[in-house]
Amino acid sequence: MEALIVHPKNQMELNALKSVMKDMGIRYEKFHTRGAKTQTFEPRTPANKEKPARNFKDKPKPNL
């Protein structure tokens, strides 16, 4: 059995593809990757670096 993965750009292309496959007698099924519960993702560790303390003092104004 062969598998083809298609990515139609819009609903009209998808409907055309489905009708052609139906006319040719080819079975198809949907494959969703979004929201699949079987996928496991490793949680990212936050890259929060502690910011150094900013102890800036005002520059002295020059005497004019």
C-alpha cells in the first residue's frame, strides 16, 4: 500500500482532489497532526537570565 501526503492550498483544491480520487476508486483518509494526543513534546526550559542590578547614577552636569 502506498501513501501520499498532500497539502492543498485551499478548500476548493481539496474538494477537487477528493472527487478525482473518488472517480478513480482510490480510498483516502484524513491525517491530523494538530492536537494529536500521541505526540510528546519536551517542555522548553525558560532561558530567563538574571539581569544584573542597574545602579546608574546621574552624570554630574558641567558648570557653564
